[in-house]
Amino acid sequence: MDWNSEATRKHISEAKAQGCELIGPGKDFNFRLYRLPCGHEQEIQPTHMRRDNFRCQTCLDNKLREEAEEQGCALLGPGKNANFRLYRLPCGHEQQIGPNRMREERFRCQTCLDTKIRGEARAQDCEILGPGKNANFRLYRLPCGHEQQIQTGNMRDGGFQCQICQENNLRKEAAAQGCKLLGPGKNAMYRLYRLPCGHQQEIRVHHLREEIFRCGTCLDIKLRGEAKAQGCELLGPGRNYQYRLYRLPCGHEQEIPAPRMRRGSFRCQTCLDIKLRGEAKVQGCELLGSAEKGMQCPWRWNGGMISLNLGVIWEMSPKIISAAKSKAALISPPSIMGLRSRRKSVR
Ligand SMILES: [Zn+2]
Ligand SMILES: [Zn+2]
Ligand SMILES: [Zn+2]
Ligand SMILES: [Zn+2]
Ligand SMILES: [Zn+2]
């Protein structure tokens, strides 16, 4: 190295500007040996020196060694890349860990963890075959011989089930009911089946097992026919499993229990409302509620409230209402019992 060359004199002054000293050649043409402000010597590229783009590796190593000792660990050497170092952990196992994780105590021994997880699997008569889809899962061989990914926590407390065996069981249960398992349902409780009639339907697996199911399509066809026989049309589902929405012969739509539709024991509440409203008006009353709400319904008369049984009004409204008027029996709202006794008093 020619200490008097123009390049070397430039390197000397650039080092001086960083508080360093050029003390000799480096391992090759690209490096030079410097003494750093801390006193340690290190080979650095002159361009890095010029841009202040270096740090003392000896000081860094000392710092990382101290940080490791604080966690009861020992720094053994470099890791697979600049982000990792090799450490010996308190348990004695060696592991590559990022210095930040070491400093913040965010690490655990993978070897010890693997041993623990393997022991937990053995306790469930299972065997670890390999890693799972993420750190929480492993691939296991289950006691039945099937392979499945399971969360290590579920393996620990035995909260797992062989999916293949479970599906095989469901297939058998379906066959026992003359059905065929076709595939998954809207959630884990349901599966899609072909029923004995040939229609497909999602059914809860335990309903199928306990034979608590019927074909919705066949039922629909039946209800459609029963509605047609009454001059009505089935429009769709109702407020619960008993009810369906129908279009009645008058054109109004109404929810009616299917058995009532079958027997023809229903009447249009809208038409009834219209009729009652008219009758009330003749009596100087006003129907406040809807006939749909039940048999008991509030009426307004003479500034007060009166509640009368719609069935009664429908049959003999003028008589009842005029009786109620004459007694000025304004009750808000009266009980059904009250209505009955009033009815008696009319007779
Ligand atoms: Zn240093
Ligand atoms: Zn360990
Ligand atoms: Zn299995
Ligand atoms: Zn069917
Ligand atoms: Zn109607």
C-alpha cells in the first residue's frame, strides 16, 4: 500500500472525518483496515467509511452477548443471515433467533416445544408426521390410521375427531335411512343428502340420524296441491314452520297454518277487517286494531276504549255493541273474562 498515493491520502482524510484512522490494507482491493473511535480494528470499504455507513462488529457482538446473558442464554455465533444469531438457550438447546427477539425475550425453544408436542400426541395415541398449515397445526396420524392436520392445543386436550371416520359414519347413517350423503352443508351441523324420494336437501346430521326430517320439496308439492284445492295459491314460507303465505281466492295474501288450509278452515282477515270496520262505522265505533292480531280487538267508541271479541262481533255485532253502549261499559282493555260476563249480561 503506497501511503503517499493520492487515493490513500484521500482515504486517510475521509477516515479522519469519521473519527477513524486508516491503519493498513484490507483482505482485498475493496477493503482497508481502520481503527474505529471505540478503539477496535475492522476492515471496511472506503466508500462505506466515506458515507459513515459502518458500525463496529466487535462492539455489536459484545452488546448482543450481554443481551443474551441477561436472558440466561449464550451467543454462539452468526445465524443464517444478518437478522439471526446462533444462541444456546437456558435448557441447553441451540437455536437461531433474531437479536431483537432475544433482547425482548420473545422466543421459546423449538426443540423443547417439539418434544412437548410429541409427548402430547403420544398421550392421545397419535403420531406427529410433519408441520401443519401454520405454527398452531401439525400433521398427525390418528389412532384409526388416518392422517389429519390438528391444532396442537386440540391434540393436547383430546378435542379432535377424525374427519374421514366421521364422514364414513355419516354415510352409513344416511344409508340406514335410505338416503345418500352428497356433500357438506351450510355449516358443520348440516350435510347435503339425496332423500329416498330422489330430492336433495340439507339436513342436520343428528336429525337424519334420529329420522327427524321430511322432504321439503315433496311437502311443498303437497301444500301447493292442498292450497289449489281451496282456490288458493302457496306463495312462500310463513312466520314459523306451521305457517305458509298464501294468496286467497279474494286476492289478499295471508299467513295460514298449513293444516287449516287443508281443511279449508280459514277466512281472509283483510276482508274481515273491512267488513268489521264497516259494521263498526254503522254503530258509530272505530276498529283500532287488526283482526289478524287475535280474537280480542280494541274499538273506539264515545271517546273511550272498548274491547270486544271479533268472533262475537262478526256474528252479532249490532246487538253486542248497542248493549255495550247502553251500559256505557267502557273498559280499557277488558279481559276476555270481562267480555264473557258482559256477554251474559246482554242475554
Ligand atoms: Zn468497537
Ligand atoms: Zn430446549
Ligand atoms: Zn379415521
Ligand atoms: Zn321429495
Ligand atoms: Zn280478502
